[in-house]
Amino acid sequence: MVVNIEHPVNNAIQHDRFHALQVHFKPCDPSQLREDGMVYTRGSVDDFDNWGRVTGDPGWSWRALWPYITRHEKWVQPAGGRDPSGQFDPRVHGYRGKVSVSLAWSGPTDHDNRTAKNAELQKEFPVILDQNAGRPIGITWKQSTIGNGERSSAATAYLGPDVRKRPNLTILVNTYITRVLPAKASSRRHDFRSIEIAPRRGGSTRVLTAVNEIILSGVIGTPQILLNSGIGSKAELEHLGIPTVLNLPDVGEGLTEHVAANVAWMVIPPNTTIIDQATALAMWQENRTGPLTEVPTHQLLWSRIPPDSPIFKEFEDPSTGPTSPHIEMPLDPLQDGYICLLTPRSRGSVKLRSKNPFDNPIIDLGLLSHPFDMAAIKEGIRIVKKFYSSAAWDGLITGFRGPDPDNLSEEDFEKIVRDNAITFVHPVGTASMSPKNSKRGVVDHELKLKGATGIRIVDASVFPYVLAAHTQAAVYILAERAADLIRDAW
């Protein structure tokens, strides 16, 4: 599958479906949990506490969510069984869940050791024991959803062979949900407990009706289904010739994504032995160890833009609080780097291309559409330039290649960033949560579709904003609480 999405310079980013041992990425797949490079970062205390405030439900705050934060996790030893002591805090992890989480197979490397030396020289870049304790600012050891040298995903964790054998579970493949429909037997006006399905390649439709409720998931697919059903902005639906069933203007709006900018340094090639592909594969096949069991990045840099930065004289700080970073940089010694803006102000949308439910939607990420984001990327690059400027990197790094906001004209710098911008594949917000009585948003604090019964939405589309973290862990956390909300309701 190929999907075109709008790029910040009005080009299209072509996202092809591809497969690899370490990454499986399919932008329109309703399951987003295999797109994340297996990086496991929960987010900060402030990120979740603010969820509680903006939804009007303190049940979404960090302390209240703690049982769900650890419920899904199964912390395991790194592949090969090396001792990871001093690289994580055992007190903040779960050990009985379904999703395996571990540290890297190898290391510490020379690069890892240099970051520790750098922390002694630059106190603003401390090494933090555990990135998932709610206060990640500093250098952290990266945790990944890997167990026994294999990817741990929503599919492997929750849809194993034992689950697929259940008589009350049917999984339809190559099937497309075209619309949600009012249940015919219901006396309630907006009781959407029915779905219309069809073969993915087209054909006759069927209608299935749930006894209690249906659950939608998918940052892209959810608004597409709702809009095709006449649920969304009345003006937008009328323009496409779709009768309005429920006027919810925020359906498909508020799409938020982490944008990243490439950065690179000039280095003296290290004396490093690279294991060839055949040897690495043999190691994995023999005992599930070796470089194919990890992503080369062992550490992550999380940083806040200094509060006295001129940027905050022009823009309000969009972060949720002092425990939330503005910038992330994977510390990967084997390739050119990038910094990720974790607190973007830009917003995009998902809209229908036509009233044909089989047409791909129009996905506008809105990358770099708000001036804060470009200004924050400049500040982020200045932060990582400083990080790699200490004596800890002598004998390895000889200079910064750029793009350098301090040596380029503003026009040239911004063109380079826009032309090379990428995303972290963390889309959220197209069916956002808000307080129950608010006219904004798409679902209430219990994830129920506003103005209707029979539908809940459970995935990253309901996030009110993108967390200052990779979104995989937060989706598991949200889903675990959603399971309790649904169970308690029925």
C-alpha cells in the first residue's frame, strides 16, 4: 500500500508499506503499535496530569493511571542475559503483563561511555536511571518492546495462538469497514451499534450489529469511517454530498505528529567491528542474540529549551510542565542523527477525498505550519550542538555539519529543514477527548462518542495532544483503562 501525505513544502511524502526484522510500518493500519521502532517511552508526569485536567477526569492523571502503566508490561532481561544493573529502575516496571520490555543486547559501547563522561562535564545533560519513571529529562538508556530477541507487539502480546482459538473471537482479514449505522431495533436516535463491512477490494456489503457497543481504533481510519457515516462537520459533509447524521466538527481535526530534523557531525571513524549480516542472522537463529535483536541506539537525549530562551518571549510554552522535554535525540553512533520536536504547535487533519468509502482519505499532517515549531527546532539544534561540544567527544567528533541555525541565513536554514523533515510516525488527536459537556472534541472522558450511544474509540486518535514521548506505551496504557471502563459498563 502506498499513501501520499502532504509535506511541509507542499510536496507529498510517499509512505510505502515495508517489512524488516526490526520495523514493520504501514501508515493506514489501524494497529499503530508495530510502527514505532519498538521504542518504549511512557511520557512524563506532567503529560498525563494534564490529560486529567483537559478531559475533566483525574482518572487520566499519572498517579491514577499507575496500575495501568505497569499492568501491560513484562520487564525481561536483555537478549543473551547480560546484567543491565544501573541502566533501569526495577521499582517502576511491571513484570506480569503481556508486552515484553527490555534493554539492548549489547553495550555499553564507547559512545555510551562518552555520554557518562559528558555528564560529568556538562551538568545540564545528566544520565537518568530510568526514562519511564515520569521525569525523563537527561540521558536515558533506551527501553524497547523486545523479549527473547524478538519483537513484542500488540499482535504477539494480545493475539497469540491461545487467544485466536477463543470461540467468541472472529478476526476478519481483507475486510473494510465502510460505515457505522444506527441500530435498527433501537429506539434511541443516535445508537450506532451497527457496522457496514465489505471486502477490501470492493463487493457487496454486510451489516453486523453489536449487542452492547462497537469500538473503533485507528488515527486515520476512525475519522474516515465516522465521516463516511455522516458523523463530522456538517459543512464538510454537505460539500461531499453526504447527509449529516451527527454534527461533530472536530472529527478528523487536530491531527498532531512529531516532526524531526536531520543533523550530522564530522567524525573520526571509530575502530569498530561491524558484524556482517550472515553472521548476525546465524546468531539470531541459533540463540536469539546478536545485533538483529536490538536497534543500534542505546541511549536517548531528552531536553527542555531553557526557560530564558528568546523563543518564549514570542510564543507560549506548549509543553505540559517541567518534567516534559521539548526535544528528543536518539544517540546513535552508526548513522547521521536527527532531533525530534516533542511539543509541536502545528496541527493537521484527516478529510475525505470523496464519498466513496474505498478512496484513501486526504491526510494533511500540517508539519511546520506553526512558527513555534521551526523556532523550537533551531533551539533544539543548539542544544545538541552543545551536547557534542565537550571534551568527552575528543578523538571522535571533529565538527558539526549542520544544518546550523547560527551559520546559515534564516531562509536557507528553514528550506533545509522543510525539505528534509520527517515524522516519528506518532499521529494522534483526530478524535480527541474532552470533558463530557464540552462542545469541543469527539469523545468524552470515558471514550464514548459525543451525542451518541453504542460507540467508543480506543486508540491514539483520542489523545488530546501528542505526548512528549513515543506513543506506543501510552496506547497500551489507554487501552488497559478502556478495558476496565468497558467491563464496568456492561
